[in-house]
Amino acid sequence: MKSLPLLVGAGVLVVQSLFGASTGHWPQWRGPLGTGEAPGAQPPQTWSETQNVKWKFRIPGSGASTPIVWEDQVFLVSAESVGKLADAPKEATPPPPPPAPGEGGRRQRGGPGGMRAEAPDQVHRWMVVSVDRVTGKERWRQVLREVLPHEGHHRDHGFASFSPVTDGERLYVFLGSRGLHCLDLKGKVLWSKDLGRMQTRNGFGEGGSAAVQGDRVVVNWDHEGEDFIAAFDTKTGEEKWRQKRHEPTGWTTPLIVDVGGKPQVVVNATGHIRGYDLAAGTELWSCSGMTANAIPTPVSSGGVLYVTSGYRGASLMAIKLGSSGDLSQGDAVLWRHSKNTPYVPSPLLAGDRLYLYSGNNAMLSIFDAKSGKPFVDAQRVPGMNGVYASPIAAAGKVYLVGREGVTVVLKQSDQFEVLATNRLEDEFEASPTAIGTQLFLRGHSNLYCISE
């Protein structure tokens, strides 16, 4: 049985409704299993601007975060300029720390200016929006923070790269320098926590989402200052534990997995992948082997963790969970792969197959998750160029969303078999969401509901 990174009561709830025979929920950015697989979903295989678009919602502001779905609401996070010059000082910026011993100049400010946007001179507003799943109409909008940002962001992204997460009772929205917020599902803010100010490498901006299970919501805070991982009480916001970390800026999302009946929080990072006890925050194990800028969120099934990174190198590792201490050189690492691994997109684990891109390019590899044998090695996806969105699987198909509006649908198999190529008049960086008979695609301008 697959480990569930997010438990709601005794398991993943499944509801029967007008959305399809078995709808389920999509409570976090990688779905109910945390793997990118959509159990029970049967979305369309083909669509266009004039075919199988049930509704299209014009998104206020912008963002690259993935929408989540609970029952009849679709939640998304967005940010926008309020269109006025600020008469207040910017967010306070902590000074960067000196390099750690033996680190050289690893932590650096500045960087390739052509890839980042300078800090704006206008106040920005961060908000969460609820869209009705049936009608595509806005149900409510809640502004969470309005402030002048202290730094800019990568030119391909914006200020809203954090996906929300829900446990079915409350909605948790982590916004980095703009705090951690908890709302009820009607949009009322229940509590907020200010965690400080991030200083990101090269001024590339902030990203990564919270993870929730039981009475804990967990956030990871890796930047060019003092790092930590912390857990908060879901009802009150009270800090339950905090552990110091020492990593360069990170943009990954923690994964919560069950190991021997006890939940662990796993965090991918440049220096070490680490596992923490969810209840107490104790570090249980670590493993080196990732490249710089380890962004993808790991996936897990059957007690095995699959973790990858792909900037200035390539690394894919299958790690058997259950051991403690340093796992880097022991037999806990079941297999490794060292080429054509993703930079930004996270992998998809569907059944016994692992799907992943090469860098941010539309080149897909398919692995036997148990043995590490590649079935397909960096096959170019026809019709697609760059990619940031992570792949998902539903109804025996794999959905690959490119940045330029093309989605390629593959047959879920050991072969590279294209079933359909679909195009929309938008650009896409957020990952897709599939529930019941619906597929949700967040573009730069619109949120699409694809349904026959």
C-alpha cells in the first residue's frame, strides 16, 4: 500500500457527487498521494479553446503555484501590484551570513541579473482565491498581505509560487517573507505567523509550499541567512518545534511519509536530504548526493523514497526508508542515476514507473522504480519546448504540460506513446490537477476547467 503524505482522518476521503463517479480531492500540489497520481480521475484526453473547456476563470494578479481542490472549491494563490508607489519602507532585509567553514563562497548575493527582476517600487498584494468548481465563478477572495517587496524574483516566475494545502477543515497558505496563514474554507483568516524575511540566492525570489498532517503544518526555510524547519499547531498556529538547518536557498516542498507507522518529514536540499520526526522534529537521517539548487519534491511508495535534482549535474536516488544516521554510503541507497534529471519539475510516480524530465527541457525519461532500469531515456516530447510544470497521471495516461500552452498526453506504459497533443491560448508554469472528470490548468492569465 502506498504511503500517504497527507492523511485526512483515517485516509484520503473519496466523495460521490456530480463531478464524477469517484472524485476524491487534490489537497496539495502533488495530489492526494503526494506522487502526482490522481486515483479514480478520468479527465479528457483531448481539448482546445473550443472543445472540452467547461469554464475559464480570469485570474486576478499572477502566480505559478498549483491550484488545489476540496469538494466544490478550487483554491489558488496570486499576487498583484496595487498600482501605487509605496510611501513606506521596504520589508526589512536580513544581512547575508558569512560562508561556513569549508564552504568557500557558496552563498552569494547578486548573480545573473538578466534572470531576475529587480525589487519593485510598488506595493504588492498577496491573496488566496476560491473558485466554484461547478460554475467557474469566484466564491471569495481573501487578501493575506499587502507590502512593498524587499527583493525581486526570477524573470520566469512572480511573487506567488507557493501552493496552498488543506486538511479538509482549514486552508494553509505559506508565503515565505509574507508569513504563514491559516483560513477556514469560507475564507476567514484564523491565524497568521510572521516568520521573518528571506534573502534568496541571486534575488531569484521565494517558493515552496507547506505540508500538513494531523495537527502539524510544516514549513521549510532555507535561504541566504539562518535556516530552519518548523512545525506549527494547525488549530492555533503555536510553534511545536524548530530545527536549525544549514543549506543555501531552497525552493522545495517538504514531503510527509509514513515509515514504520510513524510520520517523517523529508526535505530535499543541496547539501543533504534529511528526514525528521513529525511529532518532535528530531533529525532521524540524512543522505548526500544531490546537485546544487535541489528543487524537486521527492515521491515515495512502498517504503522507498525517490529524490532527484538537476542543476549543474544530475542525480536520481532510490532510498530505502527505515534506517537512521548517515545513509550516503550504506545499502539504504538502492540505486542511482546520474544523467538527464529535472531542475525544477518534480517527478511522477505512477504504479511502478517513475517519470521525470531532463532539466527544464521537454525531454522525458521513464524508469522502472524498483530496479532503476530506464525504459525511455530522455525522449523529446513532440510539440513542447520548455517545461516547469510537473507531470501527473490519471486513468492510465500521463499528462505533460509545457510552458507554451501545449499539453501532450501519453499512454501510461514502458513505451513512449503519444495519445494526443492539445493547445490552449495561454502559458503554463503551474502543475496540472485532476479530479473526477475534470482537469484544472492554471495559466498566466486563466484557470481552465477541462471536462467533457
